[in-house]
Amino acid sequence: MMDEEKLFAARLHAARCRPYLATALFALSIVESRHVPTMAVDRYWRCYVSAAFVDRTPVEELAGVWVHEVSHLLRDHHGRGDRFAAKHDLTGPGERLRMNIAADFEINDDVFGDGLVRPEDAAHPEMLRLREGQLMEEYLLQFRLGPYTNGFAWLDCGSGADGLDRDWDLGPDGAHGLTAQERDAVRFRVAEGINAAPGDVPQGWRRWAEQAFHPPQPWRELLGAAVRTAISSAGVGEDYTYGRPSRRSAGLPGVIMPSLRRRPPSVCVIVDTSGSVSDAELGSAILEIAAIACAVGGRRDLVSVMSCDAAAHTVDKLCRAEGIALIGGGGTDLRTGFAKALRTTHPPDVIVALTDGQTPWPPSKPPCRTVIGLFPRRHQPAEDHHYKPDTPPAWARVVSIG
């Protein structure tokens, strides 16, 4: 029989040493199992425990294992393992063992100490001469299974650590598992507690909490996809030409009908250079312009750049990203930029506006596709707390940048 009193005393000790993880520690359901060498978790927040392991392990060391196992779930190692395996076409239990090792490396560099004893056989980056402080995905790119990893063959932290379901998992329909909403709620409560007292929390957990509140977006891919979708939409870059008469002219003797030809679409990038946009954001805008040029097939001659604050400035063709002159610094009214772009001899097929959003927008949809890249918005000063910037219009595709 498992010594539950000792196991629960170790969990209480872990919660005292890491109070910001208490919600997660007490959300785990205990399942006694002879299939695990120590302790293991599944993706539904069940913790499988070996009775023999509990008997031979001191309470302080057992508390560290509690924190270790719940860290796998909080850091979504099973989901990240699935995504990494799909991206790199990895299959089989050997690759999942490698993911378990890499996940342990990510956790163990800062989980022990301050009341939690590090087990002698705990996997640590030093064992493979790797640098501490990296993510699971980074470690996976730096080592393979071989003679030097034989000492990790016993390692099995469960499907919650590497994403590979075990035969002994109770699965989604088993008892005492958490739903997806409950799992998200636990993560949010832990992140909330970490952000409330950041000075008492290791840097790795602070980074995790920040991402839990504000999950990162692949914004560069989203922006490129939005531009590619805009330039490939029906009607973009299409015009009538008499250079090649329409085949339908044969049915109308004496009448020459133009044919519809597709030309390379042009893009105008309007950069918000008002005083509310920082130098760092302007530097990011230059990087985005270079990415937009890649999205149109590298045809820089099809991309023009316009600086705009309260007034629209000169429209320049893109030659080199380093040669873009962004001028401004006044108020913000991107309506002037839209108007000037549409008044050119050859109006663009797509307009991309890079802005912090603190601007009025055109009252009606322009006669071209529009993509808006939004920089993070700053909090307004206390005296301007009634100010509310106009939300981007519904007719534009909006992508959050950064």
C-alpha cells in the first residue's frame, strides 16, 4: 500500500517552498501505479505514483519531484512535443524519450534548491555538456540518443511530458481528469500568482507567466500570409488589354474585345511615423517591409513606402530596406496616407498600414485590399484616460505585430 500521508506531506512541503505553484499542485489527481518508475503525469492532470518510490524517497526530495511533474503540465510539454514531432517528422518511443529528456533539462535547471532537494539521478543539461536556461525545443536540436544517454533509459514522466500516450493512461474518459477549460483555468491562476509577486519567482517562471497571459503569435507568418492572400485574391492585379484580343471576339464579327490579363500586383506600405510610435517600432516596421517584399516574390519594384503622421509624405519605391527614410513625428491621421496612395497614377492593389492604431480610419472601404499591422498599444497617461483610439475597420485584415 502506498504511504499517502508521506506523499501528501511532500506535496504540502512543495506548496510551501513554491507557493505560486500551489494551485497546480493541488489540482493533480493521484493514481497509484506499478507501471511508473517514480512519478508520471498524463495530459489530463493525473499523477501516477509508484508506492515503492514513495517509500524509499525522503519527503524533501519527493517534494521536488512533485514540482518537477507539475512543471511538465504547466509548460505544456506534451503539446509542444506533439508540435515538434509533427514539424520535424519524428515518430517512435525513442524520439519521445528524447523529448522527455529535453523537457527535464528545461525544468531541472531552476526547479531545485530553496527547500527542494535535487535527486541524484535527475536529468540536467550539464550531463550532456549543454548550456542551462534553454527551452525543450532548443535542447532537442543539440543531442541524439546514444551511449552517452543510456543513463536516461529509465526515464518516464508520462504522456504529460512527451505527448506519447501510455497503455496505463486512463485517457480522456477516465476518472478525475481535468477538462481543457479546467486545465486552462489552473494555468491562468498560477500565472496570475506569479505576476502578482515577480520578485520571488525564478526568471524562467516569470517568462512562462508572461506568455501564459499573452501567448505569442507567429505574427511575421500571419502578416506575410495576409499580404499573400490579399495579392492573390480575385480581381487583384487584373486589367483589360487589347494586346491580346479576347477569344470571344470570334463570335462578334467586326468587334475587337479586350482580354483580361493579370499583371504583378503592387503594394503600398503606409508607416505610421507619429510621435506615439517609438524608434524600436519604426525599426520593426523596416523589418516588416523587407518581409512584405518577400511575400510578393522578392519584387521590390512592386513595393512602395510612405511615411505618414498627420500628413502623408513622399512615396518611395523600395530599393533597399536600409535606405528607407521614415520621417514624421507629429500627430496621427492615416486617412491622408490612404488618400495619397489612392491618388497616384497607378493606385496600389494592396495597402499595408503599420501603426499603433491611434489614428482615425477612412470612413469607407478603399477600392483595394487592406492589411493593418498593429504595434502593441501603450497605456494612456492618467490625464487622457477618457481617450479611446478608433478600432481598426472591419474591412481590413488586422495582424498584431510583436
